[in-house]
Amino acid sequence: MSLRAIEWDEHKETLKLLDQRVLPHQSNWIECLNEEDVAAAIAAMVVRGAPAIGLTAAYGILLAAIQAVKNHEALWPRLKRAEKMLIAARPTAVHLQFTLEEMLKGAEQLEDSDKTISYLLSKVRKIEQEDSLSNRNIGAHGANWLQKRRGKQPLVLLTHCNTGALATADFGTALGIIRTLQERGSISNVFVDETRPYLQGARLTAYELEAENIPYTLITDSMAAAAMRLKKVDAVIVGADRIASNGDTANKIGTYSLAVLAKAHQIPFCVAAPLATFDWSLPSGEKIPIEERPAEEMVIWNKTPIAPQNARVWNPAFDVTPFEWISAIFTEEGVIESIADLERLHQRNTPSITM
């Protein structure tokens, strides 16, 4: 996979992020020198997608350590401040918090600063490699499940937001499944929701699909029901930012609507997510914190006002889909289709995350 959104410059010891706010027509790279730059980039959606946010934040911890050593600061206090700052940048994405906990685990015991930096660099590299492998396993499990139900006929899928190489280390979750199916010759068409108000589908998913010659059709969010009714959609497949212990799933705003529509049209509604997306400390989706974005994202587009100046705006970045509306959750370890599957997963995997 040649498309990447996150690059570490070993010589300059800086992080470069592909600015996803200006894709697909511009390819600008933002350079981050410290954890403040990384947190600002995450909050401004220079980088987005739960796995990519987690990986970027991990590099933010590494940068904090490097800057602390350069400025002769106490290392551990700066790392803990950086952790708090980075978590606050996107509070809904639990992958970010889980990754930071993994980054800092064991670092406090290292007395030598150079050893700490080497340790953190090796950890972030491991996180990057594991994300890539995890995505490919998700792709295989999801593709197998969908093909089993469809047989040899190519699939027509509908997806929301962006869940590809731009949202992960390099392959994708939901879009990784689509890539896997394309490799097997099993994609007929992918309907891509534009994903208002930030247009991640129109700007990013369409960009990735076109780059790889995967057949797609761009639609507005409000066309999803008509596409399901008239275009014979075989399944809806989306990503996730946080999944509660009962399977309730937070994802980009508009996901819940698709789940309801899929149920009405008797279409499987599927979620693709790595295990780090599960927050076992939360009993249900009602406890998932939902980030609210600035009003400007809805009332101004490309510097042009598109609504009355005094319009009241509600702009949640995510919504929560109850597990009962989800046909399957694809993880790197397999497929979850029931509460019993969730309980078995909980028993053998991810430690609890405290807020």
C-alpha cells in the first residue's frame, strides 16, 4: 500500500502528516515538532480515523520525550502532560487513549533519557506494524463473512466516512475489507456516502477508491435509503471510534441512520474495528462521550457562508448505534455476531480503560 498519511522523519526527528482537510486536490504535509503540534493537528482533523489518531498520538509522546531531553526538562512529568493533552484532542476515539497507555507502559522505570527515547520509538514502530497486520486480518475476516452470504456474485456495498489507508497505518478497516474483496474480484460497486459535514467520503474515500481502480459511486447522505431500495445494496460496512462492552458502537455521525435504514431494507449492517476500539469499562453506548465540533463546519464551506449568520447549530461528530442493529463486528481475531461472542472476547482480550 503506497498511500500513507503519517511519516516519521528520522533525521530531523519530526512527524509529517498529510493534511486531509485539503485532499483530494492538494497534497500538503504538516510538520509537527512537539506534542502541542500533534494535539493541534488531531483536533483540527489534519489527521482523522481512530487507528491513525492513535498512531499519531503515539508519535506525539515520542516527540514530547525528544523535546524534554533537548530542553533539559524532567521527562516523566512532560510525558504525562502530553498524554492528557493528546487525549483531550479527540475524546471519543478510545483507540487514542489505549495507544497512549501502551506507549507509556514501562517507560517510567527507565532512568536513562536516551534509553527512554529508543524505547518509545520501538513501541511506536510496533504499534504501526501491529495496526497494519490487524487491518489485513480484519479485511480477511470481513471478506470471508460477506462472501459466504453472497456466494460467487460480486458485491454491492455502501460505506460511510473514511476507513482506509488515510485513517490507519496503511491499509484500512472497513475499506480494508473492500480492498480484500477487490483483490478477490468480488466488488461490483461501492456506494460512498459524502459524509456531511466534513465530506470524508467525498474527499477521502472516493480518492482512495479511485487511486486503486475500485468501482464506486458517490452519493449524498440523504440518498442512502434510495440506494438500498433501488440499487440492490448487499451490505453496509463502516468503521468505529469506540465500542462499549455491550457492542454499542460510536462512529461518524450518520452511521446510526444507516443502521436503521439497513434494518428496514433487511440488509446486513457491519462494523470493522480493531480490538483497541473496545472500551470494556463502559457498560453501554450511553456512556460514550460524544465530541461536538465547531459550528463553522456546518455553516461555512470553502470560506463561503451557506446558512444564515445567526443559525443555531448542533454539530456532534459521532453517533451511537445499538448492538441490536449490528449484524457483525469484524475484528482481527474474528467475527462478533452475538452477546456471547462479545463476552468471550472480553474474557481473553483488552484490559479495561478508565476515563
